[in-house]
Amino acid sequence: MESINTSGRRKTSIARVYFSKGDGKYSINGRDLKNYFQAELLQIKVAQPLKVTENTGKFDIKVNVKGGGLNGQAEAVRLAIAKALCKQNPDFRPALKKEGLLTRDPRMVERKKFGQKKARKRFQFSKR
């Protein structure tokens, strides 16, 4: 099996995943998973698609991720891994879809409008 390339996005984070058969090594921006995502919750998020499809330790995953914060990056990587698993074996799709791992979360930060303090907050109104 050659390498499978997919991408995932969340907020302003974009993750590109190169997925190939191997022994479960993660390389995220040239660093190890535990080194890049130090919070255990983020490590669990990244590994969730492999756990759902019972493929932990069967694939080597190389990731380039940029933009946003660590949580958005972890969720972008999770989406990209789930998409790669679907490309590799279409039988995984129902299990991943049931867990909501194939859904791109469209929520983004709303832009600030001119004449206002923030996106929706106004400047203080003075009647007199």
C-alpha cells in the first residue's frame, strides 16, 4: 500500500496527513505525538479514529499541521485521519460516521464589525 494523503480542517487549523502501513508511529511537524500534543486529552482525540476502527498500531502517520491553537489542530488531525481510514477501507465509514468523526465542524470566529467593540458587542451608548 502506498501513502494515502488527506486533509482536515477545524477553525483556522489545516492538517495534511500522509498515511501508510507501519507500526503506529506518529510524526506531527517532525515531532512525536506525545511531544507535540502534551495534554492527554488531545492525544486521545488524535487517536480516536484508529481506536474506533480497531487499527491502533497498524499505520504510520506523518502530519503537517498549521494555524490555530492546539485544540483546533488536534481536531483537524482527527478529521484527516478519519478521512484517510475511509479511503484505505470504505468498510470503516459507518463506524466513523456514527461517532461523528467524518463531520467537518464549520464553526469559525465571527469577524469584528466596524463601529463596534467586537463582533457583536457595541461601544457604550450615552443618551446625554
